[in-house]
Amino acid sequence: MKLTKVLQMSISSLISNKFRSFLSMLGMVIGIFSVILILCLGESIRNYAISKFVTIIGSKTLFLHSTGKYVSGVKSNQFKPIEFDDLRSILKEVKEIEMISPLVTSGKKLKYKDRNIDASVKGVDTTFFAMGENRLSSGRTFNHQELINLARVCVIGTEIKEDLFLFEEAEGKSIKIDGQDFLVLGIIKPNVFMGNDLEGKTVLTPYTTMMSKVTYTKDIYTAQLSGFEDADMTIARDKVMMLMRKRHKILADDPNDFGVKSISESIEQFNSFSRILTGGVFIIAAISLLVGGIGIMNIMLVTVMERTKEIGIRKALGARNRDILAQFLCESMVLAMFGSLLGTSMALGSLKIAGYFLDIPLSGVGIATIIAICFGSFIGIVFGFFPARRAASLDPIECLRHE
């Protein structure tokens, strides 16, 4: 029997029982909808988060940080600070590193007139502003002279500007950080992820000012290192680690009292976590596809029972077992495919709405759609084969006796 004829008969049979056909494919609709939505949203959010992360700190970035010292093989709560000589040596000897900025961070209360807000105050070098993309939306950064003069100057995030200054201009005005006046030089460019400005409540000020007038510390424990555009940051990381071990006089078998982490490691950790999370939810969603397949199988078994006499007549008129098998298998596939297409359409519409409200570009839609439709067809074949085979194996004489 020709495929077009089999397909025509299958569609005609399904249309004659519209409501039952719809109920049987409902599980497929929900399953495909869930799978596409989860895969695409997971991929889109992961890619967008990584792009925002890289935008802020740059793609060629290492973080050097102190860790607890080891005393007699036991890790203590004492941290060995990172010396300025360490940073100068890295800049001089590790050719892959272009810039370094100390990072001194503390949570502080900001005040302007009668308004106040809690914020993260970060002491950095002037080089910090050259790492990643342009950080300011207006105003200017502090310069080297202000850095060495311990000037009380800063740039602030957009949320701080909106909460403290409302509709006033912020540049050229002073805010109080921990009770001291700091001149606002500029506004940090908004970097919005899922409705939140990642640096909206951040203040950047010279690390010299931060250490001498805010945190009152002499030591630094974290630094951000930025490599040249063509630098291999894996090699740079290894060189920094070897140099730091040498400078800290760490013996061959002793653990480090510092850590060096690359942006690629952070991204890989984030990718691993998000993939595990997405995979777990995907498995749960895929179960609904199996439930949909079982629903199709049950409906097809009922259909075989109802059409037993029809099967007997067709066999008596010369229809072969494979013709009967093909027809019922085709009906099962059509149910699964229509369910897949309907679920896909609903998922794509929902993704557009989600992308609009979350303000993120969608990715992985094409691959997820292909996977879902192929999986849906596979479900139709697998769960439709048993009812189709049962129909094909029926005895025509017994079928004709069936009432």
C-alpha cells in the first residue's frame, strides 16, 4: 500500500475521533512544551549570564587571592597577605599579564542629605577600568594622581545614583561613605541581568583611599590580573602560581597559601552546575513524554479493539499484515507528531514572551525544537508498535466474528 494512502487513511481515522485523538496527544503536547521550554531557557540564561560576567571583568582575567596558612599540615585561619612586591614581580616576569589591580572590598553605608543606602565599596587601581568593557555611562574615572594622593573620590552604580540623588545630577556632588565625604566623579554603566543591575549598588574608589580612610588596613588579600588580548591564560596562571610559590618560599610538598583562579574556570564551574540543574529538570519533563507515549499506546489498543471487525474485512479483501501494521503505526506517529508540533508551537510562543519579560536573547531554540520533534516521533514509533503489531496479528476469521 502506498505511503500517501496509508497516511490519508490514518489522518481520516484520527479526525473521525477528534476529542479522543486530542486527549491521547495531550501528554505529548505537555511533554514537548516542557522539554523545549526548559532546554532553551536554561541555555539562554546560561549564555547571557556568562556574557554579562565576561563584560564586567574581561575574558582574559585571573584572580589572585590569599588562603589560610598551613601550620604542621593543618589549615589555619591566618591569611598571608599579597604583597605589592608580589604584584610588581608578576607584572615584570609573567609576560602574559598586562595589568593588575588590587581589590579591597567592604560593605558600607552611604549617605546623601537625608537619604542613605547600603552598598559594596570596592577599592581598585586605575587599571581596573581598562579591564573588560567601558565601565562608565557618564562622568570620568579617578586618575593616577588622585590614587597616589589618597583622594576621596569615587564612581557609583546606577541604583545608588537613583536612590540617593533621585532626579539630581550626581557628578560633582559628595556622598558620605562611613561618615566621610567622597566626591562623585562618574556613574557606572548599567549591566542588567534578569532585571537586576549587577553593579548597581557598587562604589569604586582608589584602593589607597580605601585602605587608609575606610578599612584602615595595610594589607591586600585579593588582586585582579588582566592578560594581553592574545595571551594564553592557562600558561599565565601556571606562571603566576610558580612565581608566587617561589616568592612565598613554599616547599615542593607543601600546599599553597594563595589561590589563582581564571575566568574560564569560573565559567566552567557555572556551566557544570547549570547543566546539572537543567539536566535534572529535563529528566522530570521527559517523564511526561513517556506518559504521553503510554497514553497513545492505550488509545491505540482501544482503537484496535473497536476496529477488529474492520481489520477482518480488510484482511478478507486482501490486505496483508504489514499493511495493517503500517496503518496503525502511522496513526500512532501522526498522533505523536501533531502533539509534538502543537507543543513546539506553544513552547516557542512562551519563549518569546519569557525572552521579552526577562530581557535576554534566546539561544538553542533550533536544536531544542529538532530534538523535541525527533524524540516525539521516536515515542510514536516505540509506543505505537505494540498496538500496531497486535492489530496485524489478528486472525481475520475471528475478527469477522467479533461484535
